[in-house]
Amino acid sequence: ARLLLVGYSMGGRVALQLAARLPPPRLAGLVILSGSPGLDDGALREARLSRDVALAARLRAMTPPHFDEWLRREWYRAALWGGRLQEHPSFERMLLRRTDGAQPRDRAASLERESV
């Protein structure tokens, strides 16, 4: 069967990496949203890597309840989300899907693996 890979943000980077490893006949296509193969500019790469390493360290120190609180107080209040995501009627359901069984250390490992 041929695969159509779809990814958003870090998932887009994962899809790109997977596509690079697949034999061409297996890949039907890629749909990547808000993802890239990485930063070309050395200074930008270093700055992003530094931020990712710091965030991964914070995530490793969190318990699951602290992770939930961090998502609410920081991550989903960031400008990236327009500052109003928490007002969406499905916000609580979405947050539960993100945190149900989530281990912050696993999120940290993904960030470290998929950074620039």
C-alpha cells in the first residue's frame, strides 16, 4: 500500500523524516502544515536549538499535572495561538486528548529528537 503522510508542526517534521526513509514507490504524497525540514541559517538554528533544549529541560522536570497546568498557563496562551484558544468551546476536550496519559519526559524526548 502507498502512504500519504500528513503532519502538523513537529508532526510535519516527523512525516518528512519518515518520507526520506521510505522507498519512493511506498510514498503517495506528503501534506505538511507549519513544518519544515529545518533552519538553514546557522545563527537561527543555534537560537532555536538553545530554546528547544531549555524547554526540554523544563518538560523533563514536570509531573503530568504540572504539564497540564503549563499547557494552560503558558503554551496555549502564547501568541502562536492568538491568545484566545482557551475560549474555544472545544478547548477542554482538546487539552484532555493532549494530556491523557502524556508523560512530559516523552514530549521532551520528541523535542530533542526533532529540533532543528
